[in-house]
Amino acid sequence: MVLVIGWLTHPEGPIGVTVVAVFLVAAVLAAVHHAEVVAHRLGDPLGSLVLAVAVTVIEVALIVTLMVGGEKDTSTLARDTVFAAVMLSLNGIVGLSLLVGALKHHLAVFNPEGTGSALATVITLAGLTLVLPAFTVTHPGPEFTPGQLAFAALASLAVYLTFVFTQTVRHRDFFLPPDTGEQGPADDAEHAAPPTEREAWTSLVLLSVALVAVVGLAKVESHPLEKAVDNAGLPHAFVGVVIATLVLLPEGIAAVRAAARDRAQVSFNLAYGSAIASIGLTVPVIAVAKIWLDGPLTLGLESTQIVLLFLSALVGVLTVVPGRSKPLQGALHLVLLATFIVVSIQP
């Protein structure tokens, strides 16, 4: 009801904007609850994949909607939103999950085989779609030609589908939490009876409704947010960072909860799965939408963004290889996230 009223009235005053923000947070919490119900029914890693794909599909719809109806230059909107989602996933969700898990359980233990392959997939997709356009010379500027964009879209989709097959079918055991031999209260949620099929289907429907509400209410808040960003003298691209944060909030909360239950592998599945789906699904859809969209599509990152992506990938590799993490690794990722936010505010 709030979403419908917000879309019809477009509240601009402080009271209306605050009411929408409160219901936005409520929708996020509802999405987290129903996603965990569905995940418990399906089991890992398929359960972790549900939230990542659902959020990313709606994220794509939001990007296309803003590109069509945006009042300002939207040529970099897809790039800024996807890059923000990747940085928030690689450093924000991973960093906070590792910090919470390691502080609570001394070490955060995970499966390096599956986690490493997921990180390699993220790096490949990011390099192909976000870094490579900055160095191609056929088209002026950090843009793909139509043929290059078509190849990047097909390659991204192929990589994404291959990863999903690997994660859910071929090598599913690589993405399961390792057996540490310890049992305790932290595992009670994992051993609870799974929800019935009817409860799972109900939660799946309500999850979809909650995610639509999250993105829809975020869209309602986007115009007041744009005005606030402009009034504060911040770059317009920072709007994409805030929207990506709102969209990824359900996955972030679910990942931190999993880490607190000593399930760091689930946290990695959510974080890296979000980044993979964000690129692997967004780029193909944007490439198709480009047929009807006017204006340029800038995908290539700027030099500062490339440096941050390289550092995130390097630290991520060093974090994943041992298969266990101390609080230090979580802190390093959070520092990189803070650097990304500062650079977004002051390029």
C-alpha cells in the first residue's frame, strides 16, 4: 500500500520521505526472513542462490527503468550501479561477515575450493565487462562497439550459467560449509526441521513481494535522494552507490547472520553469488535493452575504480586461499569498502 501511494504521490516532504524509508527497512527485514525460510527448505548452496538471483533481477529492472526515465545523463548508470554492487559484495558483505564470524568463533572457516572458484568467476566477469572497455580502441571512449557488447553479453551469460551448474550440480559439495567437527548452539538453526513445502512456496511468493517493495520504495526515494546528493555537492554517481546498498541490504543481513552462526561459507555464497549475478545477468539484459535505449552506454571503469577493483581482487584471493580467516581479513576488506565510498564522494 505504501509503495502504491508513493508511486502515485511522489512524496517530497520530510514526513513522507521518512515514512517511505521506514517501510523500506521493514521490507528489507521481511525479505531476509522469507529468503532464509526458502534457503532452509532448498538447502545450500541452492538456497543462497535464490536471494542473489531474485535481488539481481529486480536490480536490472531498476537500472533499465532509471535509464529510460532518468532526467540526467544515464550513460554511466549501469556501470556505476554494477561496480557499486561488486564492491559492496566483495568488501562490504565479505568483510563484515568475516569480522563477525572470526570475532565470535575465533576463526571463520570455509571451503577454499568453491569460494576460490566463485571469486575467480567474479574477477573474470568484472575484467571482461568493466575493465576491458576502458582499453578497447575501436570505439572512442570507454565503450564497447555493438559487436563487442554482444560478445561480452553472451560471454557473461555463459560464465554465469556455467558457475550455477558447477555450484548446484557438478561440484555442489565445494560450496557447502565444511564440517569442523564442532556441534553447539550455533548449529541449532541448521538442524531445525525444514519448513513444509506449502510454507516454502508461501515464503517464496512473499519474498518476491518484499523484493519488489524494496526496489520500488528505493525508486520512490531516488528522486529525493538525487536532490539531497546535488544539494550536498556530491557526484551524481553516488546515487547509484546508495541504491545498490539498499538493494543488497537483504543479502548483507542474511550473510552476517550466517557468519554469526559459524556458516562463513554461506556468507561467501551470498556475497560472491550476488556479484556474479549482478554482472552475469545485468550486462546481457542491458545489451538487449540498448537496442531501444538512446545515447551511449559507458561500461569502462575509470583508473581509480580499476585500482580499487584490483586491490579488492588481490586481497580477496589472499583471504580465500587458506580456507579460514582471522578478523584481520575482515578489517582489510572493510577498509577497502570505506576507501571506495570516500573515492565515490570525492573522486
